[in-house]
Amino acid sequence: TVDYKAMSRSLYFERYCDLAVQLQQVELLSLSREEKLAFFINVYNALVIHGNLRLGFPKNIWQRYRFFNYVSYFIGGQVFTLQDIENGVLRGNRKGVAQLLKPFSRNDPRLQ
């Protein structure tokens, strides 16, 4: 099992948080499709852990909905929530479960 409380207090997590800020400098347009998928799979997994360490695990469906639509990183000048990454990037801009709309509009720069 993972000791998330200890992880959240570690110097390594502090360092990780400092490094996560550098995601805003990533040039997404320079990545190939395969590189972009690999990048966002890794970012998604890291962001889930980061969100859980900062906010705790969602305990009900409403908290889960808020978690996936609130927890985000600023990457390459754009905000990406977990919902954006999962359904907008990794699933090719498809509606998620119980979502009425696609994550990104037709002209959204995050689609590039």
C-alpha cells in the first residue's frame, strides 16, 4: 500500500510541486502525436496523485465530479483539468460519462 500522508509531507513531493510549475513552459505543438499521448498519460497519472495528496480522495460522486473538473495543471499556456486530459486529449475530444458537451470547442487551442 502507498502511504499518501507520508508522501504529502516528503521533501520529494515538495520538489515535485516545484517542478510541476515548469509544465507551463512545455511546447505542446512541438510534440508528435505519440509523444503528446505519452506526455499526457504521464501528466494525468501524476495529477491524480497530486490532487489526492492535496485535496484527499473523493468520497462520493459529487466530490469525484468536482475533483476531475477542478484539479488541473497549467501546461504550455493552457489549463488542463483531469477531465480535459482524459476526454479531450486522450479520448480524442469525446464526451465523458454524464457529460453533455465535448471538453473542447471546435476552436479550442488545446485541440492542436
